Amino acid sequence: MRAPQPRVATLTFPDAPHVIELHDSDMLCRTLETVMPAWTGTMVHGPVEGATPVTTIRQHEDGSFSFRSRWGQHPLTDLGLAGATCGAVADITQSYLDARPGIFGLHCGAVRIGGHLIAFTGTYRAGKTTLVARLGIEPDFELFCDDVLPIGTDGKAVALGIQPRLRLPLPDTVAPGFGDYVSRSLTVHDRRYGYVSIPTQAPHGTRAPLAALVVLSRRDGGPARFHRMEPAKAAACLIRQNIADPGEAKAHYDRVAAMAEGLTCFHLVYSDLEEAVALIRAAFEAPAIPAADLDIGAAFPPEDPDGEGEPADLDGLFARAGDVSDRQIGTDTFLWQMDGRNFFSLNPVGAGVWALLENPVTGWEIVATLREVFTDVAPDAIGADVSALLGQMRQAGLVVLHDTGPIQDGTEQI
């Protein structure tokens, strides 16, 4: 007996020239209407005609979803409803940026406090989304985004009106009041993720100039405190966190440098969420920022985004983690991690190593391949660099040892 043909529908949005192809997953149209309420999607039954690039989402018999990004080579599998929704939102957002040359796409959360739009960013696991969601429930604050903030060539940021998405369950350390609010306000959710309704969220299309940049560092203990950040450090952070096509390099760097010079820039070190919220309020709710009586520490050395992780044993067999997809944005390669919605920028060598990881490979095999390319570099130096890079990738959850977790094997058709 032949299996029934899947129901296929296509979903498009006027603000993003993008097609989402839904296989037995029409409910994604409703979930996207929930988490992106001001975006007007159009669903048509039937497959995409011609060579239009699409994002593909399929629901399987066990209720799980597979998601293949328009930009990705392999599907992400075993996703829940919120996970599949998150993948679609990410691709729609990227398409929105791609359709607007010259726009800046800052990977951050942003909240308007006392009339000032503040962007919060940092390395992975800095607690960005949880912090901005917590700030967003303050009745006199306005949540702009928890993930991507488009900034136009006129310097105005734009709210996309997308609900924040939290990892579930919330940490035991969150205050009961915040935890109770999240439980009451979950919209689309599954066992791993949940979108949250925020009454004071800025509607899609709301515009405001960016006033400040706060780079987050979460610690296991110690008081919350702001530290000074030099414009050059802020500019470097902005460059790393941009997920839009930068265009011509010099013009992009000049624009970012000018942007950083015009912002109030801080490094915020914190361990307790509620303490951080109180300190942020004290710093930014006054008419002029920062508040005159704010205690600001000396410049704090930010984490090296490429410096974490113990060097890897090159005898290990490595493979890509199952919740990571790659994207080519302009001439840059980015890795997008579903779990934390983190972006990781790869230099050309890193992109080459990522390509070699398409199938399980030992560290020594990667070293041997790179030695054939970089014949003028000492073999020991290549080995040390590969060991360090694989260690960083493991720490960030981008790669796994072949026998320790699910991998992308590229065999599933979607």
C-alpha cells in the first residue's frame, strides 16, 4: 500500500521575500500568527513552482518536526512545535534583512527604558533573552526584541514585533514572580522552548534611535556592576554581532565606528537577574543617561569570543551538532544554533573546518587536509590551531564527539 501524499502548503509574507513550504504542518501558519501577530502571512495550498528558494518544515507521524533552512544544507530534526516555529521565524527575519541592503542586523535584545532604546548583547550563555524578557514585563518598559534588531541607514532601529522565546524549563534561580508570569503567558511552546506574550511589546514597525549598548557577562556570583567600555571595543562587538550583509568592508567599518561613538556603551557583569534589572533601571530611566550617580567601574576586559574551551584531543572523532545550521551572509559564514539562537562567525579557515565536519572526521584528518593547503605553516602550529578551534566549537555546542550525541549526517530527506 502506498503511503498517502503529504499535504503541502506555502506561506509568504509581504515584508520578507521568502517562502515557507509546509508539509503536513499547516498549524505553523497559526503559530506564526501568534508569535508574529502584525505580520500578514498568506497561505496557499500546493508546492512552490519554479526554483524559488524555500524554507521547508515537515511534521512526522510521531508529532515531531524537521526544519531545513533556506540557507542550510541539512535539516534539523526531532523539533517540537516551538522549535519549528523558531526556525521559521529565524529565516523570515534573515530574509527581511536581506531584502534591505545597507541595513544593520544586530543580534541582541532591546528594551526602551525612560524613552531610551538600550541594546543588550554578549557571548552565548550571557542570559540575554531571559534578561530582556524580564525587563519586558516591567509596566513602564517597552520590549523591542529578544533576538534581532534591524537598524536602518538613518540610525533608527525597528521593532519586528516578535514575541520573546525562552528555553524551558526556566532556571530554578529566577524569581517566583517572573516564573509565574512566564507560566501564565506562554503561547506557542513545547518541551524545550516557549514563546511569551508581553503586553508592553513594541508593535511591528515601531522605530526609535538606539541610545546605548550593554555587553553582558553572566557570572556564578558577585554583585551586578557596570563597567566602562571604550568605543573601539563596542565597535568590535557590533561588527561581530551583525547578521546582515555588511556590504563593502570599509564603508561598513566606518559606519559601525560612527555608531559606537554615538552610543553610551557599558559592560554589565551580573549573577542575579533581579539585581541586574534594578541596576539597569537605575542607569537608564532618567531623562539623561547614564544616571549621574551611577557607580561605573573601570573598563572590564570582555570575554574573548574565540577563547573559551579546552583544546580538543585530535584523536577524537568529531561531527557537527544536530541543532546547528550554517548560513552564508555576504562573504561571511555564520553558524546558527537553535538552542540559544546564537550566531557564530567563522573566518575562512574556520569555515573550511566546518565543511570538513560534514561527515565524522578525526582532528588529525582535519590537520592533514589543512597541511596540504597551508604548506608554509609549521605542522605543529596547524595542529595546535585545530585543537584550539575544535575545543572552542565543543564548548559552544557546535560540534560533538561522534559517540556522545546526535549529529547531522545529511541522510534524512526533507
